[in-house]
Amino acid sequence: MKAYRGIIFVIVVSVLASVATAYWNGTLFQTSFTDWSDDSQYYNARALSLLHTGSLGEDQAQFRRPPAYPLFLAAIYGVFGERIAVAWVANIALFSLSLFLLWWLALQWLVGMRSYVVPLLCGLYGGFHYYVFSVGSEMLSVFLLLVLLFFLLRYRESQEMRYLILFGVAGGALALTKPIFLYAVPILLGGIAYQMRQYKGSLRHAGVAFAIVLFFVGGWAARTYALFGELQTERSGHIVYTRALYGTLSLRDAGIHLLASVTNDYVADQLFPGYGDDPVATRLGVMRITAFRELRADGYENKEIERILFGRGVSEAMRHPLMFAAGAVPLLFDLNTPENFNGFPVTRMFVGTRNTIAPWQKIAIVLGIRAMWFFFLAVVVTGMIRAARTALPNIGPLVFLVAFANISHAFLIIPPEPRFLVPVLPLYVMFFVMGARAIVDKLSKKSII
């Protein structure tokens, strides 16, 4: 009971901190549906459409996004009322449950007070608070990924099939929230089937779990095909095409982008004037929009355009394979960029703003933030390496998910926004604590972990 008091305290403090952040950045006052735009507007529109018309109304949107979060919103709006505050309360619940699950995971490798440090650091991180008081799929995806790991580790302990069945349900829901994780699920299942190959039922259990995931994803894809003639859960042709365009960049442009990704667009603009107003991501986005409009002018429908852009993207990637692959390096830095309390990455900090601050001061601030973040990432990597070298039991899935999220986004999406890594951010914190203990261990010459 005493242990539970500790995590309850961590959860209460974290929720209060997220409320304070939402008050400070003004999000707490965005209580109307009209206050929200972009992805939030899409999710709300689809949820309200389902409640009022019985259909998600996906045909009204230019790009189709994953369905799980709109369905989740529709469920809670239908039960508790159509108010933004309902989405916030649901996110707070998901946030609290995620911190509890993170504590449970930490207990597998960290003892005593150290197990509370992981959820506490995660709960106090201001960049994480933004997603608690927002209307987006990030908190749901964090919760589902931690549930996925919970059932996976429970299966490792007990070999009970029910845990892999629940793993399959969580995996299917996660794939319909963040489709990229669909490709991680079979690897996780294959890994556990191999590690437990001495147990005869493991392969059969893994097959059942994967069948459940395919039922979720395949069922929705079949429904989408029946309605719109597209066998997919999300339109991705424009995403693949834009990322493939990176291969067409000159070495100079790629080099400037690398500089910007390590520092930010303002710093790059100081050395290469004009870059701040026309960064690589914007330039490639304009090329995609131009191609889209040209195809629309030729009479193609959205689904046909997506199919054409996907084909063009594959062709471009094959035509410039080295530059396409090299682009993953700066995109990894773009992914691993710190965010402020408003959910904005440091990438665009000071571009066209704060003219009263001297340029050298702006550069110093940016480099200072980057230095602290790179230190954090270095400790995270240290923790991952230490965990892998010491063969900590059951740590493999966590290492894999962090690596998978980084590599897959770096090779598929531009610009790869830091929010794409939010589902694995709690795992970053886990490895940060492990890395910090490894460093202390080395300095003190004592066995701490």
C-alpha cells in the first residue's frame, strides 16, 4: 500500500503540473471547438460527424487520418457531452494511467525510490504537458504502447495466452492510432516466440495475437475499400512522395539542412541568409502541393492522386537512393528536437521574431537548449547500451521500440515532428534514468543497477 501511495503522489503532482502549464500557455482557455485547428479540428469533426450522422465523414477531408482517436472522441463525447473539457479529462485519465504503467515497467529493472523517478520526470516534463491539454492522438498512443508492453512482459512471466490476446487487442488499437507501429508488432511477436521457443505454445500464441492485430487493421482497411476504394487506414501517398523528394536536393542544401537540424533554422539563416524563410521542409512541401494541384487540375480524384504520388515517391527514392538514405541523418535530429510548453519545437525558434534580442544572444540561447537536450539524449543512449550489454531481462522490446520509432519516421516522413516520438518518450525517460545510474556507477566504481 505504501508503494501505491508513492505513485499516486507522483500522478497528482504531474496532473497539477500539466494544469499549471495549460494555464500558463493559454490552452486551458481554448474551450470551444472553433479554437482548434489542423489535426485537432479533423479529429473533432470526424467524431462529431459520427455522433450526428452515423458516419465519420472522411470524404469531407482532403487527407484521411487513422480512425482510432476519432472513434475514441466520439465515444466519450457521446457519453459525457460534446465539450472540449471532456477530451481533456479523458487525456488526464490516460496520462495518469500511463504514469502508473510506466512505474510498473520501471519496477522491472529499478528498485526503491528509483522506480518513482521515471514517472516523475516524465510527468514533470513541460513538453509532455502540452499533449495532456490538447485534442490529439498522442496521449492515447502513449497509453496503448505502455499497455502493449505491460501485456508482453506479463506473458513472458506467465506464458498465459490471455496476455498475448490482450497484447493483440492493444496492438490493433495502436496500429489504428499510429499506423507505423503496425510494422513493429510482428517483430515484437517474432522476438518473443523465438526467445520462448522452448515453450511449445509460444509460436501458436504469437500467431493468434498477430491475427487479432490483422483483424483490427484489415477489418478497417476492408471497410475503407468498400466505401472509398482504398485499401488503407490512412492516406500516405503524399507523405512518401514528399520524403522521396529529399533525394533531389543538392549537397549544399542537404548540408545546410543538417546544420539547421543540429542547431535550428535561425542559426542556419545567420550563416546562409534566406534559409529561415525557405527551409528544406517548406520547400519540399511546396513541391508536393504543386504536384497535388496539377493532378487535381488534370481531373484526378484525391484517392487517385494519393496512388500516383505514392508511385512517384517510390520511383524518386530508387532514383536517388544515397541522398534519400543520407536524409535520415538530419531528419533524426529533427525528430529528436526539444519542444516548449506550447508544443513548438526549437527548430523555428527566433525565425522572424524577438527582434529586440541581439543575434549572438539568440544563437547562444538556441545552442544552450540544444546542448542540454543533446546531453539528455547522450544519457538515454548510454542507458540503452548499458541495458543491452548487461542483458537486462525483458529490456529488448523497449530498446527495439525506441530504435524503430526513430528509424521508421526518419525514412518515411518529412518534416518528422518531435510529436511523432511522443509514444516512446516515456521509454526515453526510462533509459535516461538507467543511463544516469550507469554513469554514477562508473564514477563511483560501485554496482548500483
